Amino acid sequence: MYTMTTKPLNNASTTTNTMNFRSTIRNIVPSILINAVVPLVILQVLTPHFPNGSIWPLAIAGLFPALGTVVGIIRTRHVDFLGTIVLGGIVVSIAVAFVSGDQKLLLVRESAVTGAFGVACLVSLLFPRPIMFYFGRYFATGNNPEKVAWYNSLWQYPYFRYVNRVINIVWALAYLLEFAVRVVMIYTLPVAAVLAVSPVIIGVITVATIAWTMAYSRHAGRRGAEMQKRAALQQ
């Protein structure tokens, strides 16, 4: 995430930042494959054995990504960002789907997690610090206490606050777009097609937004350094 200082600590944080983002992207690619291919196969195998329109094949197919995410967290002790979103969506969707018995509602509930995250990002703009500030702090500092204190101190700079809010808005719009696209798909495409394509959509949007965030952060960092130099010359 964007930083304004040129102190040695910044170099370390930038390295940590890049490594964490690359690690996130490496984790996302397998998530896309697992969450798209395996549930589709399970759905195709189970569907003939249940009544037409039954939510059981879809619910069972959705359990595989959830189990994979839990196993991955336990094995690596690392939270997969995309997997966590998928897991949250599955838990919420299965919990409510059996009340309605509607396959499309089951799929919508899964998508609602990303929509809710987008809304939460927008609402957080009303608070002293937006949600993405905390994500940025994690990626930039790795929860190192010294670096966390340094990152928190950057909030005093107006440009740093501006950059964080821009990043927050972009992530909000990206996930609200993802939610809107999936809802349209759910009510226009077959269930199997939605199940196969949905993880790809969220994966592509997440990777694209991460790539934009990295590029924008580098640009903002260079501009912030230039602003500091000009301010130092004027003193």
C-alpha cells in the first residue's frame, strides 16, 4: 500500500508489501481453479440422483471450496483472501437456502458477501479511517509493531489520507460490480454455468484490483516523495 516516507523503514515495508501481494495472487490462482472446476464436477455427478430443482447437489458442491479453504488455513496458517470470501459466502448461503429451497437464492446469498464488503467499504468512508487502510497496513507492515506504529503515523498527511480513500472507493466499486454481474448471471444462466464462472469472475476482479492498487500505490509513493522534497526546500 502507498507510503510517503523515504526512510529505510519504507524500503523494508515496500519489500514486505510486494511479497504479500504476490503471495496473495499466487493463492488466488489455485482458488479459482479449485472453486470453479471441482464444484461443477460434483454438481454434475449428484444432480441426476436428486429431484429436479433440489438444492442438495448445489449445497454439497459448495462444501468443497469451504473445506479446501479451512484445510488451507490450517496447513499454511495463512488466510487466503479470496478463499475467505468464498467461505463466508458458502456458510451464509447454505444457512438460509434450506429455508427457501431456492437454488438461485442459494447462489445470490453467496454473492451477497462480496456485495456486503463493497457496501462496508463505502460506509467506512464515514469513519475516521476506511477499511482498506487496515488492509494496506497489514500488507505494508506484516503486523510488525514498529512498522504498524510508523504506518499509523502516516495518517497525519492529507495526501496519504486521500490515497487511502481513493483505494477504498475503487475496491468498493469493484466488488459491487462483481455482485451485480453475478446476480444478472444467476437469473439468466443455468446453475451449472453460474457455478463454473462465478469463481473466475471474483478471481479476475480481485487480481485486477490488486494489480491496480499496486500500480496506484507506487505512483502515489513517488508523488508523495516529490511533495516532501518540495516542502523541505521551502523550509
